[in-house]
Amino acid sequence: MLATLGVAAAGLVLFTGDLLEGRLHERWRAERLSELSGLRAQLEGRLNGAINLTAGLVAHVAVHGGIGEEEFERLAAELMVERSLLRNITLAPGNVIGMVYPLRGNERAIGLDLLNHPVQGAATRRMLALNRPVLAGPVDLVQGGRALIHRVPIFLSPPDGPPRSGSYWGLMSTPIDFDGLLAQAGLTDPRLRFRIALRGVDGMGADGAVFWGDAALFDDRDAIALDIQVLNGSWRMAALPLDEPAVGNTVWAARAAAVLLVLVTLAMVLRLRSMDLRLTESEALHRELAEQIRDVLFRTDAAGRVIYLNPAWTQITGREVSTCLGYHWTELVEVEPGDGVRLRTAKLLSDARHDGGNTPALQNERVHLTDCDGTRRTLVVRAGVHRNPAGAVEGVVGIMVDISEQERLEARVRHLALHDSLTGLANRVLLASRFQQAAEFARRMGHRMAVLYLDLDGFKPINDGYGHETGDRVLCGIGERLQLSVRESDTVARVGGDEFVILLGQVLSVDDARAVALKVQDVLAPALVVGEQRFSVRASIGISVFPDHGGSLDELLRAADRAMYRVKSAAAGGHIGVIDA
């Protein structure tokens, strides 16, 4: 029984240690997943910023039926100043390159037939077949380095028809610096605590080829996998943490205690076994002596009744031992009257103590949720019930395991999946979900919704001149002000580096949306204070209305983006204006 209890106690200690180790591992994995979600958000944000940058140029060509070389160079130069990821901007009327900026170093591209080109023809035909923008690559460039090729078909916008419902004009092609994208997103940082690989050439996701990092990571069971949204496709990221979950001192202490328990139990069992053997040998020796001795030896129970007599009794009295057992010992001998032998014997026997033991029977039970000290907690209990030989329950032993921290970590992971890691605002995933719900309600009730697309003016000089940390604090301050300018039922989302979207769940007309935009201007007007610096950041805002300007979120975003770009272009990038799409 002692060995069983010792092993059970050791197992209980080991189980507690393993449970703690499991919780430590879960916490470590949740922290690493949180870091990777931040990297993914950086990668998606930087890439989307580069992709969306040229939307205004495409809209200009579509509305005006083309563009002159001088105007093209002016607009392209402005766009190239904003972001460093674009290698060049190319326009190809009828799929033949006619304009490229910068021209220097790219002269040979003029006159290139993209549709019939042996390398770029496949991607061009894919763009025409899908009738939408495509992201190809990464590919090796003749000029050196690697790039993602963003191709956008351009359809003309007739004055009497919907936007871009006219004939096909040609395409715009922009190489995006792939190595620069990885660097800006932090994937090449030497302090990164992961080995990372990417697959999904041409946005083919898990089915695409590996284009960066060690392909073996995708077969490693310990690697963490995440999907990255890139335009109309996706990439798959496999990341293997370089560190390992730290096993706390408590876990090692539990293991050491379990080993010690087993060793102590083994030593006690061996000692008791040795004592039992000696006792057995001693009893056999004493029985042999008792049966050989010529004097009478007897043994009684607690009540003084005889339970043993040696053979000398029969030799002396002539009476069989079996006929004398059960009598009080004073009834078998002669005692002088008044000697008090019975009283002294009764007192001696009443002072004796008799010990007994119970055998435990273990079983497991699970209990419901409970409150501890006013804090809501989730508890799991494993219990053992001890029963005596009569079957009555004597006690219960239980272990309570608090899994509240695990639930908080899971909630944190869910929050990171739906919110921007810097500002805490909704990301594109949450924005799309809330739009879908709001759109269904708007269709049933017959009211309108509005999308406000905001692009910050004057943010890049802050980011470049004062550093990314200051820029991040400015963005967080902008996000807080935007939240204060709308209703609780509306949604504020960050969709790019300095680009925000506000979804107004219910408006009567575009005038209501314009009123909110004006309120946003007022909220952003006061200078932002970061440390000892004061920054003035304003925004260009474009408005689109559901269902007037589109029935899907993508359509409304594109319409609002076009409106924002027209305002930004008309005001030379320094004026806050609002027009509807």
C-alpha cells in the first residue's frame, strides 16, 4: 500500500509539472503567433500601400482617355516621391509600352509588346483573362534585384456610362522592390527570432512555389503557418521560432520532487520489507521457544480473554488447549481473594491502543465554473475519494487547475487576427466582416451606407524626419481622434501605412457622409503633441455611397479612393477636401 501511495504521489507531482509545462508552452506559442501576426500585418500593409499608390494614375487615364507624356512624367514623379518600393511606372497603350518613368536606364522598354513577350506575355494574358489586376512574381530583373510585377488593365470611363465600362485602353505595369518590401516589413532584421520561408509565386498560396527562405520549413511540424493576403491571391508563410519555450523552475522542481518521492518510497518499502522479514523470523523463533519451554505462556486479547496457550499448559494441567481458549485468564488460575488482579489487568488493557488502516479508492470528477475572490475563473478539478472497509466515504482530495490565463491568451490571438497591431483599429478582415453585416441590414431596411477613404497629408516628412517610432505614435493619435469623430455603430479601420477607412453603417444621403467628413477635418485640425514636438496632419478624403457607387466593399473602396485622389491631385496634396465619388 505504501508503494502504491508513493508512486501515486509521484505521478500526481509529475502530472502537475507536465500541466504547468504545457501551459508555459501554450503561452510561448501564443506570444510567437502574436509576433508573426505583426510581421504579416506589416508585410500586407507595405505591399497594399505600394499597390494602391498608382490607383489615381489609372483613374486619370480611364477618365481622360489617355495621358500626355509631360503630364505622365509629372504625376509619376509625384508618386515615386511618396514611396520607395516602386522601381518604375510603365503605361502600355494597346499592350505596347509607350511611357516609362524614370526613363533613364529603361529606354529599351519603350516599344516592348507585353502581350507577345516570351517572359511577360503569360502574366499579361492572365490579367486579360481575369479582367482584373494581377500580381506576378517575384521575378529577377535585368537591372538587378527582384520585384513583384503589379499589372492593372485600364478600361476607359465614358461620360454617359459607369466608371471604366468602356473599351480596353491598355495596361499599367509597376515593378515593386521585393527585397525592399521584406526589409520594410522587418523580415530581414537580424534580430528576428524566426526562420521564415514564403511560398505562393503569382499569389498561388499554399499551392505555389517557394520563393524566399528554406523550403524545408514547410515540412517542419514545429513551424507556424500563416496566410498573407496579396491583392487577389495569397502567400503562405512558414516560421520556425529560434528559441524554445523555457521550462520554469517549478516544472524542474516538480520532476525532482517526483524522483525524490519514488526514491524515498522505495527506501521505505525496502526497509519495511526487511523489518517484516525480521519480525517473521522473530515470531517463528519465539513460537518455537514458547512451544519448547516447560513454563506456561499465554496471550490475551484487549478484554483479557485467552487467545494463545503453549503446549506446556496441557503437560501441566492435563487439559487440552482448545478447551481453554476464550476464558478470562484469571478463570484458569487460582487468585488470592482481595488481591485486585482483575482491576489491575483491566486498567493495563484499557491503556492499550489498536491501530488500523483504510485503503483508498481513486476516481476522477470534473466540476463547473466558479468565482474566486470576485474574479471569474475557469477551473478543472481531478479528485480522489477514500473509502473505509465498510464502504463509507471518509474524504476527498482534489487538484484545481486555473485555465483563465489560457483563455486570455486565446482572446488576445483572436483580437490580433481582427485588429491592426499598431493602432488597435479594425483591419481589413474585420472591416469586411462588419461591412457584410451592415450591407445585409441596409438591404432589408432600404437605407444607405457610406465609405470614407482617408489619406494623410504631410505624414511622410514626419516619419522620415523624426523616425518610425514617432510616426507610429502620430498614427495612434490619428486613430484615437478618428474613433471620437464617429458613432459606436460605425467602424474605423487602418488599411495601409497612412490610409484609413471609415464605414458609416447608416446614412440618408451623401450629404450625411460629407458632414461626417467635415467633422473628421475638425477633429484632425488641432496639432498632435508627441513628446516635445507638435505636428499638424491633415487628410484628403474620398466618399462613396452604398448602393449608389457599388454593392461590394471592394467597389466602394475603389470609388472612394478615386474620389480621394481627385481631391489630392486638385489640391496639390496640401488641402483637405471632400467630394463624393
